[in-house]
Amino acid sequence: MEGMFWADEIAAEAKKRANGDTIVIRDEKTVSGRVHVGSMRGAAIHGAIHETLDAQGVPNTFLWEHNDFDPMDDIPVYLDRETYEPYLGMPLKNIPSPAPGYASFADYFAKEFQEVIENAGFHPQFYWGSEWYESGKMDDAIRKALDNAATIRKIYKEVSGSERKDTWLPLNVICPQCGKVTTTDSTEWDGETVQVNCYPTKVEYTKGCGFSGRVSPFGGKAKLPWKIEWPAKWMIHSVTVEGAGKDHSTRGGSRDVALHIAKEVFNYEAPVDVPYEFLLVGGKKMSSSKGRGSSASEIAMLIPAKIFRLALLGKDIGQQFNFDPEGDTIPVLYDLYDKLFEGHKVDTEDDYAKLFELIHPERKLPAPDTFMPRFSQVAFIVQMPHLNLEKEIEALKGAPLTENDKAELAERAEYAKTWIEECAPEKFVFTLQDELPEAAKNLNDAQKAALKELATYIEKWTAMPTGEAVQHKLHEIKESASIPPAELFGALYLAFLGKSYGPKVGWFLSVLNKDFVVKRLEEAAK
């Protein structure tokens, strides 16, 4: 990393923009279904800026809007279509919850996502988008947008190339008859009311009721379209910093349109932008209604907060991060965490050290002398019922485990078990075979000779030799017998695990019972 750490850089820009006023950081999510983990990238980035400013003693507020006033334009695949079809086109807050005990559809899904945000150690001030409309706090922005409809039409055309009829108004009215918002058009603003028509065929996915009449747009009876609503919220909340996915910040995109509307309609300087790339799952960008990928709550259950935050903040915000729970993402993240931990002990001032501090909620860092066993080794040991986890890790450390060591180990073991049970790829899942596997009964002569030589070597020891000693002997056998490593190691894995791969072979054998190892090697060498 070169230059200033990204969170420090944005904090510095925000201080300049705020000019002594309290800095307001804002983000939002439309709760149109189970919120996918990709949406946590925005929460984490804005949360990191908030925490950075807090650490610098700079007054700031982090706002998070549960947007429950947007309409439902699709039904999540995991919900019953027949039940929810009548509600298509209505604001999410007016749609019933999939489960009892919640005020609405939006309330149900927002609460689940809010819990993930808070468990990850981010603590914004949460609020509902609908409350700002219904309380009348958005009325001034609605009036300004309607009074400047011609200017907005001009901005749409010049900035994004999107043409609107001269009669078009920047307003989405909730039909007073059927309650739908995507089926209506508004015209003829007279300063207090607009002419509203609800069309049966305006959108393909739901039908309007045919209502026609004049309606007041205030007090929650209408909402602004997204590209106008966004800068309106900047003005109303006095926002200093608000980023979004990089797709919003393209030339002629929604951010570009919003910048012009902020300046020309609301007379507000746009907040500091933080364009960021997405968190992908299995290489796919996620959609709340398509049911693709994994939900934030499902992914968050697989890893502790510090590792979750590392996944969200570990890469530069301009780079995508592919989180694949069914691949090796989780052990790789742990390895990166351990590397950052070691680096932090040497230098607490570089960017990696700042990242290490940032991924810990409330900056609660591990003690510098904590032993960090590799996650992949812990994941292997917890699958071996005959092994004592603490004893094996103590042997790896070469010293008694401290209370801090034990706490870290217990956490890793808990998450390793969950990962193995839920989604680990086959290459990390091992079962020590009680009998010699069939696949190990067809070894070639070179493999059998190598296993026989290893058995003879181990038998001379009073106890099972160390991983280093076994590894050294295997290297000797490989050289003297001219056997390819894949053949030698593959034979060992087949004999003990029934598959041709496994963890580092010297260490793997060293944690097994000596007599069992010798007996199995001799069986396979026959």
C-alpha cells in the first residue's frame, strides 16, 4: 500500500468538506428481501470511516436508512409467489411480513440485516425511510423537485441522455385507491396537488386500478424517484460522506445525475464520494430478489466478526473481493489475519497495521504473545476424534498454552467445525479410515517400498517422531528412491484417508498414534 490509508484519506477529505461542522456519514439499503452479504461492503466501508473519525476525536454521525418506502417490483424466489403477487408495486412498508411478530415485510428483512451489521461491530443510527416521508420532513424536497421539474427533465436529458415528456413530473404517487406506486403517473402540478392516473398496463409485473384524480403529494402520499430522492436525502440529512457501488459512479449514471440535481435544484454541495467495488459470492454479484449467492446472515455465521470485517475491508475498496464459502476463502482469510497479526507486532504505523486494528470491533486487539494456530490445521484436528486439540496445538507451539491462546483456539475450533459441517470443499474434509481403504490396495512397487521404509524408520522411535522428522525422512526416501512427490504423498493419503490428498503430510502423520501408523504403513506396503 502506498500513500495514506484509504480510511484516513476519506476522513481527511470529509473534515475539509465539513469545515468544522459535525460530519454526517450516510448509507442505505432497500429491504426488498433477504439482504445479501454484498451489501455489507457499503456498511463496512462507511462504518470504517465513522470509526476512523471517532479514533481521531472528530465529531461525526453515521446514519443508516432502512429504505422501506420503495415499491416491491419482484418477489424473492424463496417466498410464495401467489401470496405476494397482489402486493407487487406497493411500498415495502405496506406489505405483510413473511413471519409473525414484525410490522411489515420491510421490518422483517431489515431487522435480520441490522443484526448482522451490529454483530460485525458497526453501530450506525438506524432509521426508516418511510418515517421521513410520512412525518412531512421530505415535503420541502418534494415541493422543490416539482417546482423545478423542467430543470430536472433537462438534467436527465443532458447528463444521462434520458428524455422525459414535457408533462412528466419527478414524482411517484401512491395510488389512493389500490395502494400501488409503480402503476401511476403524475402531471399538472398546481402548487398543492398533482393529477394522478393509475394505469392497468404501465408495468408488466402488476396491474393498476384505473384511478384518475388530483392528489396532494405530501405527508407520505408520494415519493421521489431514486435519482432525485438521493440528492434530496443528502440535503435533508446534511450528508458529508456517502459512497455507493462503482456502477452508480459511471459517467451519466445515477450519481452523475444526482450531483447536478443536488446543485441546481437543492442548492447543496454533493457529499464526498466513496465509489467501491462489490463483494461477490462464488464470483457473482448479488440481487436481493433473485436469491443468488448467500445472505449476509448466513455468511456472518461462518466466521467471527474480525474475519468478517477482514473480508469486507481487507482489499482496497476499488477492488472486488470474491467470498466463496465452498472454496478456500475462509482458511485464506485466517492466514492473512495471522500475517497481519505478525506484522502489527513489528510496525504499528504502516497501512497493514491500521487495517489490522480496523478489523477489530472497538479496537480490541489480541495480546501480542497470543499463539495463532493455522486455521486449516485446526480444521483437520477437529475432524480427528482421537486427537486432543489443546495438546496437539501445544505441541505445535512448543510451550504451554496461555489463557489467551486457549480463547483464540476455542474460537477457531468452533468456526472450523461449522465450516466443515456447512460448506467446506472436499479437499478440507477428512475422515481417518478404520480399515485400509480399497484405493490403497493397488499401489505400485515403488510406493510400497517407500511406505515400508517409512514404517521401519518410525518403528525405531519410542514415540511418534515430530512432523519435521517425518518430513525430513520422506524427503530422503523421495531422493533415494527417485519416486515423484505426488506418488509418495498420494500413497500415504490413500492409506490413511482414502483420498489422494490431505494436509501437510509430515505434520499429519506426526499427530497420529505411532503403532497405528506403523501397522497401516505395513498393511499398505504388502
